[in-house]
Amino acid sequence: MIYTTADLTAVQAAIIELATGKRVTKITFSNGETVEYGVASLQGLKQIRAEIQSELSGAESTKRYFRTMTSKGL
């Protein structure tokens, strides 16, 4: 699945809700899928967050530039 920054924000908000005492929370991902998570799923949400963060950081690839120098050999 391709994640967006909105998905990351939703997962982080769900983690905060569960950590502050809410028993159940729902997340709707960018593909329209809605998933309900409970307190027992907190560790799973943290893993999903790490997966989304790694996918999003991989999308921001580093641009590389090559400098070419030539000479006539004189």
C-alpha cells in the first residue's frame, strides 16, 4: 500500500488517543480502508507508523549531481 502524509498523521493521532486513555479508535487510510484499533493494538500501530515513516522518507530520494571536467590534454 502506498501511504501518504495524511495516513501518517492519522496513525500518530490514533496512537496519542490510545495512549491517553481512549479504548478504541478508528483510522481511515487514503485508499478508503477504515480500521478500528484498541488499546491492545498500540504496539501494532507503532509498527505501522514506522513503516509509513520509512516509506515516506524513501520517497524523498537524494538528488545526485555529477560534475564532469574535460581537457584537451595539452
